[in-house]
Amino acid sequence: MKKLLEIKNLETAFRIKDDYFNAVDNVSLDLHSNEVLAIVGESGCGKSTLATTVMGLHNENLTRSTGEVIYNGKNLLDMSEAELNSIRSKEIGMIFQDPLSSLNPLQRIGAQIEEALIYHTELDKEARHKRVIELLTQVGIPYPERCAKQYPHELSGGMRQRVMIAMALSCKPKIIIADEPTTALDVTIQAQILDLLKQLQAEMQAGVILITHDLGVVAEMADRVAVLYAGEVVELGTAEQVFKNPKHPYTRSLLRSIPQFDDDSNDDLYAIEGMVPSIKNLNRTGCRFAPRVPQLAEDSHEDNPTLHEVEEGHFVRCTCYKHFRFEEDAV
């Protein structure tokens, strides 16, 4: 498969007073054509920061990004705003987490979708309008002519999310970044949005970076999975490897936290002890997940954890995975 995007040793730090603190720390990932790469983890692990860094959406006065994000042989981090604007939407499209706050409340839906077409294509007004209606139809919006004339507040959450997808796909990008595309939608609409994304991705042979904390969505969509914790990739592999043979204590704990509706026991829902540390309080050495697995001895963790290949294409950070057991596993 053709490699569309290479992320190498990426670090993104936010400025707090006079210091910089990494929210994304030494992340390296690849994305191939016709592949869905899911990035999962709790809120605060750096997932959205990774996406917005790739898109070049950070204020350079408040953030600092180093490393490489290679697209078409060029490092996106070295590009000017004008160069990035020539790629955004046309080559790399993004579906944002909250469509209501991402859409302009004072502008009609059709005009917002048309904006990328004006900037990136030579279509005349009539052809642009035809393309807008085609996109709205493609994402399953009924009465697309009427929708094009409406404002965001006149649409339901599911319809607004479909509009965001239409905007992201307007110029047929090679890469789609979907940041929590089903957040705050009911289960039925979530399934429709996911089916739509899969269908469109297959038609366009695009590479998709799917950012989510919903492991059910990952199981439904992903080819490969990167598990992010405190800004670091702690596990990386195919969806089958990560779901059937999870290694890192964090990955195993996330999977353990999923409610099992066919479980007849009266056990409490499993919760991971503690919480994701703030970027100001990250351990810069040692395993960052160690404080949340107190049952493991200190010498179970590496001083400077690295990614180990435990099987072909399956990587795990820190040797602590060799020692971690849930209580019932030890019985």
C-alpha cells in the first residue's frame, strides 16, 4: 500500500507562562492509502492535539512543534500558512469534533461547503452549486436544495455532522482526519455516520485517521490502532492484534472498561485507577502509566521506556506488559 503520511518523532508543546510542556511526545506513525488508522485513549492523552498539529492549526506563539509530518515528500511543519492553505481541504480534509461550534452560525450551509471549492477549484458558480448538492446527497441529507439554504442551527446534530463530512470531502482529499466524528450523537445516528464514512473512504481510496475514545467505533472501523497515553504511543498494531492480544496495561484496562451487556454477573463496572496526568505533571522518565498500576513493582518498568516489537507490526512501550495481571488472572 502507498504511504500517504509519515509522522516522525513529532512533539507538540503548549506554552504555560514561560515554559513549554509536551502534549504530544515523540510520536511516530504512518498512514497508508485506503487504510483507517485509529488513535485511541482517554480525554487529555493528546489525540486531538496530534490531529491539529498535522493540520497546522496551532498558534505558533503559544505552541511549539518539532519533528516531521511528511506529505508528498515535504514536511508540513516547515510550510508557511499560504502553503498549508493550498493543502487543507484539497489534499487533507478534517471532520471536527463539534460541528455546531465549527460551522459559521451566520452563513448558509451551501455557502460554507462551497468555500473550499472557490479556493481550490476553477468551477464556475453553477458547477459549484451542483457539486454542493451532489455532496449533500452523497452524505445522505434529504432535500439537499433546502438544506443548502439553511443555517446550522436549523439542522439536527446528525445532519450537522453529515454537513461537516460533506465539507471535508468537497475536494476529494487523499487524507481524512476525523476527530471524534460521532461524539454526542445517539447510537442510531452514530452507526449511520460510521457506515457513511466507511463507504466514502472505500470509494475514494483515502487514508483516514480516526480519533476516538470509543473502542466500539475502533472495532467497527479500524485497520490499525495506535493507543495514546499522556502524549506517547504505548501500543501500536493491527486492530486484530490490539483487540485479541492486547499487551500494555493501559490497553488492557481500556478494553476491560467496556461494559459487557451479556455478562450476568453483578460485578461493578471496571474503572482504571487514577486519571491522566496534566502536561505540567508528566514523568519525563520512567513509565507514565506506572502511577495507575500500583500493583506492579518499580523494577517492572523501564527507566526510559521504548517501543518493543512483540510480533510483526505489533509494538508495546515498556516491559511492564510482561508483569501486569488483573487479580483474577493470577488466580
